[in-house]
Amino acid sequence: MQFIPVINTIALQFIHEYLGQRLSNTLYVKQESPVTSADLTDLASSAAGLWATNIMPHLSGDTRLVLVSARDLSAQNGLVYDYTGTPLPTTGGAMGQPLPSNVAAVLSLRTGRAGRSYRGRLYLGGFTELQSDGNFLPMGILENLRQGLINVITALNTGTRQVVVVSKFTANQPRTAGVTTPVTTVLARTIRLASQRKRLPE
């Protein structure tokens, strides 16, 4: 697949280990100036602390946040920085028997514009049996995750930086460069648990 640049934009990947599986979620951060090594170092370390404080307390104690990877998407061979310092690794705060690794809660990133190019999703995984009610995640837990993600995004929106949704395709055709749109809100519209089959062990 051809590389599609996203100018002055950093992909922040949050890597968890859960039941022997690797779970990851990605946020995109746009800034006005070209990305430097210092930008990646600063952003990855800040993001690790924010995720540990706002998201990890609501995940299973069997979940470990082990790495935050930051990559400049401006060029195919763009700069990359992997952060594993304090407070990593950090474990989730929820007690109870773990649910399978494919079980996920879905949070939707909205930009105030209609269309698939202007919304994103995060599939958060690593929950316990005590956090679920059959096929459902109690609304209180989902709201905690939603508010936690809002806190992360708000804190990352500093200076010229903004958390954005990235679109690399339009009408099923690749763009010459990715289009970014700032995230304005986070929604958790359904309490039904989702499935990420690729997260199941082979």
C-alpha cells in the first residue's frame, strides 16, 4: 500500500499487554510546525502519564501499559520515538477475573462534521467479569472511560497541538496527503460490548 503523508502530524500509539496479547490504540496529534525529535519525546512522555492517570484505573489489573510510541507521519521514513520511562509499565486498577482479549468498549471521536472522513474510533480492551453484565458494560464504567479520554485529549491540546481525526482516503481512493480535523467531542453511544477478533490468540 502506498504511503500517504500527514503533514506535521504525530501518531501516538498506546501499547498494552493483556493475557499474552498486544492491544493498541492510536491518537493523532497535529501541530503547526514540522515535527522534531524533541516534539516526539515530549509528547510521548506526557501522553504516557495522562493515559496512566485517566484510562488505566478503569481497565483490568491484568492489563499493562508498557509503551507509548510516537511517529512523525509527514514522511515514510519519519522520526520515531518509543517511550518506556516513568510511570511505565503501569497496570489497570479494576479487580476480578479477566474477560477475553477480544472484548472491547467503543469510544467515538467526533469533529462536528458529517462523514466517515471526519470521525474516528478507539476500541479499549482489558476488562473484568465484574465490570460486565452479560453483553453489556455498565454505563458508569463507560462514562468513566469517556471522561478519561476527554481528559487525555484536553491535556494534549496545548500550544498549537490538537488531537485530530486523520483521513487518508476519500470515495475509496487514496488522498495525495492526509486530511486532519480537530476532535471536538467523545461519544460512548452504546453500552453493548464489541469484539476485536484480531486480538484473540491464534
